[in-house]
Amino acid sequence: MKQPKISSSIMGDMKHRALKMGRAISKFFHYNRIPPNVATSPYYRAMVDTIAEVGHGVKPPSTYEISEKYLDMEYDDYTRYLEDHFQTWKAYGCTLMCDGWTSDAGPRVRACGGSAKSTMDADARVRRNNKSLQR
């Protein structure tokens, strides 16, 4: 009997670990009714890469940390991001477009702002009063 190559045993272990990770992530998506297309988000890949980087033994954030501490940090980051746009708009000007309609969910308004630097969609909004980020 031939001895297996080291590369084949490493690949077998890698496939087993990938299957284990895929099952755990899929279970989280399925049991929490998270649409599978959320996995196309760049934040999903960044989350998985960060979890792999920090390794074993690091506890995941609590409900409180997600809804308070880290949401506040995201809000502050987004506010700084918007301030950068506002400064650009002051320097180069800005074009605003708006559209409104009524749907099953009620009246909706969508606004879009564009400048020399980028385009920004106001339908992607941050609401601080009830602690939720929406896109």
C-alpha cells in the first residue's frame, strides 16, 4: 500500500474544515431567516476573514455590544464619511434628485446626491433614534 502524499492529507483536512464552516454558517443563516444573498455583501466576507484572523478563544459580541457599542461606532464612522462628502459638496457643488411614490408599505421618497467625488443614495439611511442601520 502506498503512503498518502502530504498534500492530499492537507487538502482532505481543508475540505473537512471548509465543510464544517459552511454548515455552521448556513445553519446560522437558515435558522435566523437571513436571506442567502446576504453572503454577497462585502461585509460578510470581511466578517468571515476577521473571525479567521482573530482565531479561537475570542468571544463573539453580545446583543448589547452589537446594538449599542458597535452600532454607535458605525454611526460615528458613517457620520465622518458623510462629513467628507459635505466638504466636497461645498467645494465642487452637488446635484440633488428626488422621486416619490406610494407602495404597499406606504409613501416612499428616494433622494440621490451626486458630486465630482461620488454619488450617494439617501435611501441608504442611518437611524439613531431606534438604534438601527438600514440600507
